[in-house]
Amino acid sequence: MAKHINVSLIGNPNTGKTSVFNLLTGLNQQVGNYPGITVERKAGVCKLPRGVKAHILDLPGTYSLNASSLDENVVIEVLLNKKDKDYPDVAVVVSDVENLKRNLLLFTQIKDLDIPTILVINMADRMKRKGISLNIPELEKTLKTNVVLMSARKKQGLEELKQLIASYKKLSIEPCLNASSIDKPYFEGLQKAFPNQSLYKLWLVITQDVNFANINRNTIADASEFHTKKKSDLKRLQQKETIKRYQFINETLKQTQTIDVGSATGVRAKLDQLLVHKVWGYLIFFIILLFIFQAIYDWSAYPQDLIDNGFAWLSEAVKGQLPAGALTNLITEGIIPGLGGIVIFIPQIAFLFLFISILEESGYMSRVVFLMDRLMRKFGLSGKSIVPLISGTACAIPAVMATRNIENWKERLITILVVPFTTCSARLPVYLIIISLVIPKERVAWIFGYQSLSLMLLYLLGFVTALGSSWLLSKFLKMPNKSFFVVEMPNYKLPMFKNVAINVVEKTKAFITGAGKIILAISIVLWVLASYGPNEKFSNAKEIISQNQPQKSTIELERAIASQKLEHSYIGYMGKAIEPLVAPLGYDWKIGIALISSFAAREVFVGTLATIYSVGSDEDETIKNRMAAEINPDTGVPLFNLATGVSLLLFYAFAMQCMSTIAIVKKETNGWRWPIIQLFFMSGLAYISAFVAYQFLK
């Protein structure tokens, strides 16, 4: 059997750690949570020379081992606890060649933990352009480690890194800084109290809130030799440690690094002046968003039509091949249309993640975060709230988790409560199909279409509502403290195709598989409820329709029978029961069923309608055509008209329809009080908005 090596990949944010991780693991990755907490973890497998396999754990980005947030605590706990299954055999610290001084602080701390450590200096391809030169042999000698000069973009240094990981036992574990030099009497007493423990590990255990393996403390003859210190004294010693480390780093780089300022280019400064400008910055961001939403519609139209027609053909083909019966009907009218109702949106969701990944990889997203901080402060939000609100466009669950880097509890609570207003990818299928039904395809000035503008307005509506809600909450909760916002501006760079591709594949796959399980289960339940009825109006539908409407053609007769069965099925009676509640919003009982079922997850809405409309209908007809053909029996006009469409769009823009988000809010706020308030407030706002819109437009 091949041996496994545990490798921890560590580094500051924006050093290219993710690029190195993707190079090492390729698509052999898994995304999950750390045991017992909701901080995301990425792990993968890398094949090394001589048949050795490395288990690569990509730890959350951190600037040092002096943790100030939960995800930074994760890094410390993994590095300190030898009983942890992820405890590393070797640590790989990724640094950026342009920010080596700052990155080396974390490296020197990890090097002092008695863990074999490799220093990767990434983005080496930028050295010549930035006028940077390094004396690698001297750097290795001073830092007492092996250094890999790497360019993840050009895959330079990858094989050298793999060789070093495979031969990690030969790496030096000699520390960079003698911990006792921070405060000799204190650390000598600490060493006597715990003679068999690493001194720097003990120091981190004392100063950080971490879980650590049991330490057997020896009895000290003279207890006066060791005294615990007050928090203020420990803080002072931490500051002293940081100063000593930077003194060591400065001296090291003075001997090993040369920067020729004259040969470096200043393009970044010129771009920043434009992209974070207080006027042009917002305008550029607005135009970029417009192009993204227009591209989502234009580029995905053809593959969507193929998928829609493909599922209609598949349903008909399966029905023709399998024997008639309940199982065949379940597959062709329940499972296939239900899954088709979500798979059809893969192109648009993939394009959305593609553009977000490009913006993040290029370094522009950090500029957006900085730009929007000016606006957010006026609404009582922390500058750090920008990151959860922007990440909420993908999914509210990791966005709620991302609030853990906000130290002030009230600011964090407000961010948690308003994050679900931002338009997540689960809303996208609902928005896209409703907009395509009720908004015309015409374009404005031959560039932007009304449909893409409508989609962008919905995104802006969610963001503006989040701001308004946070302003109200800030007045209600009376926040006494304000935190400061610090964001790092990474260098601009061309996005790496591999990073973007992996990100799009992983996030799209997570969305489809996560939604697919719910869709499949609900589709089966809905088909059963729609295929059986409690009385003779269902079972004798054929006889009733044949007697009452004998003059109809065969096709019309079959449709009338299917409609009679559906209306008097179990789901029909359930829909009729809730119809008085949803009728003022412009919805019939079918939309009402889809609305209620989508409280489990928003994306279920389209799949539910696909299942309901498929029962007894023509199998070669697409879900979009079936929805477009629905007629309001009271008015005789199409059911999905402008008034009903806008009403539905507003309902889904505001309603809290995600059980997973409610569960994560409950966990993050340690109780049911805030998620229940959040659920009722958002649902009430959704109902009132949809009611007003429909009554005004009808």
C-alpha cells in the first residue's frame, strides 16, 4: 500500500495558495466542513514520486497565528493538536514574491512549531517585471528551510515542491526565533512547568483560544518560579514577539532580497486610481454588471434550448420504451420533468460563477469590496460585512459563515440577518424563467435587453433592501462600537484558466447536486399527490368529461381529462385549500403549491411546476411552453402575465425560502429567536410587496 503524507497548505490571503492547491490536486478535491463547525475546508489528493500519496489540506487564509476569528482558530488547532487526524507531517507555507516581508511573519511562526516546513515563493514570473531578485541559497540558510521558487501560472517549481514533500523527513525543524528571547524569566518557568513540550506551542496555547491535547504538568518544587500573566501582559509579550520576528525578517531580506525600483512598472497604481474612484469606480462596476447579466442571457440561450428539448424528448422516449404503468408515469411525469426543471439552468448558473471567478482571480473583486465600503458605513454595517454580502450572490449559507471575521457581535448579527436579501444562485432559476415569460426580448440601444436589465434590477433590489434593513436594525439595536475595515489590494493578474474552471465546476456541481436531491424527493411526492385522488371525480374523470364535453376532439378530450384529474387529485385539493391565500397575489392553486414547496429551497419552484404541468400532458412539450400556455380561467388571459410575473419576482426577491439558511442562522446565533424573526419579517415583506405589485399592475 502506498504511504500517505498529511500536508497542510498555509498562507496569507491573496498569495496564490488556491492556485498551488489546484496544481497539486487537480480535480481530486473534496469540499466540506471542519468537524463540529461550519468553516469550509478543502482537501485533495496529490500523487508524489515513488508511489507516495499526499493528503493536501487547504487551511483558511491567515496573516499570523495570533487568531482574531474562528477560521483563523482552525489553522492553529490543526497545527497544535497531534491527535487530530489532519495534523501535518509537513507544512507548506505559500508566500507572494512581492509581499515577502509580510508573508514571512506567518512562516517564522509555523517554523517554530517543530513541524517540517517548506517555503513556497509564488508568482516568481513577476520578479523581472517588478525588479526583484532573491538569493535563494542564502535565504534557505538563514530561514533553516528549503525554498521553492514557483510560478503557479506557468507550473514552474511544481515538481521540485512534490519532491520536497515526499522527502519531508530530511527537512530541518530548527526554529527561526528562540521563544525564550521574548521574556527569558517567564519562558524558563514555562519550560520547567512543561519540560516535554515545545515552548512555542505552549505559548500559543496560553495566548490563543484553541483545543489542544492534554498536557501533563509536572509538580514544581518552588511555585514562585512560574506565574500566569494577566491578559494585558500577554498582549504586550505578543507585540514584543511580533517586533522581534520582523527584526529577524528585515535582517534576512536585507541580505537576500534586492528590489530595483527603477525597473518596476506602476500600472497597478494607475488602474486603482480609476477602479476605486468615488465616481468612475461605481460607474465601471455598474457597466461590468450589465455586461455580465446580458451575457448570461445571450450565451446560455442555445444550450438551454437544447437541454429543454432534450428532456422533453427523453421523457417521451422513455414512455415509448417502458411498459405502461405507475412506475413509467412516475419516471416520465415526475422524475424527468422535475430534474429537467433544474438542469436547464446549468448554463446560466455556470456563466454566473464563471464571471465571479474571473473577477476574483483578476484582483478586481477586492477593489469592489473597498469601493463599496464607503457606501456601507452609512447604513450601520461593518466594512467587513461587504464580503458576506457579495458572497451571498452565490449562496447565503457560506455568506452567513463568512460573518465570523466580524469581531463586534451586533455588527455580525445585523449582517447575518440581512445577507439572505442578496440575490443568491437559488433565486436565479425562478428569475430567469419568469423574466423570459413576462418581459419582452427587445433591446435598448442595440446592446442591453429588457430581460437582462430586469435581472440586474432584481440583484440591485436585493442589495438595496439589505442596506435598508441593516439601517433599521442599526437604529433598533443601538450599536455602541464600530469595527475598522481592512482589505488587502492584491496585484492585478490574468485569471488562471485552471483555477476558474475548477471553481466553476465545483460550485455548479455543488448547486446541482444539493438542489437535485431536494428536487428529486419533492418531485416524487408531488407526482404521487397529483396522480391519485380521494373520490370518484378523479377516478371517473374520463366518463365525466366524455359525458359533459362529447363534441371535443381526441386531443382536447385528453387534455380536459388530465385537467379534471389534476384538479381533483390530492395535490389539487391541497392547492384549492391555499388558493384564497395566494389569489390576491395573482396566483392560482398550482403556483400556490409551487410556492409552498419552495420554502424548502427556492429552486424547487420551477421543478414543482414542471412536475405538476407534466402530469397527463404532452411529453414533447417543454416546461417553458407549458407555463406560457397556462390560461387564467377567470380572465381568459395568460396566467403568467406582467402583473403575476412581477408579483412572483418580488415575492422571491424578499421571502426567506431556504431551510438550510434558517438552520445555519440558528447555529450562528445560538438559538431560534433570530431565525424565526428573520423568517416572519422576510415572508411578510414578500407577501405585502407581491400583493401591492399585483393589485397595481393587474
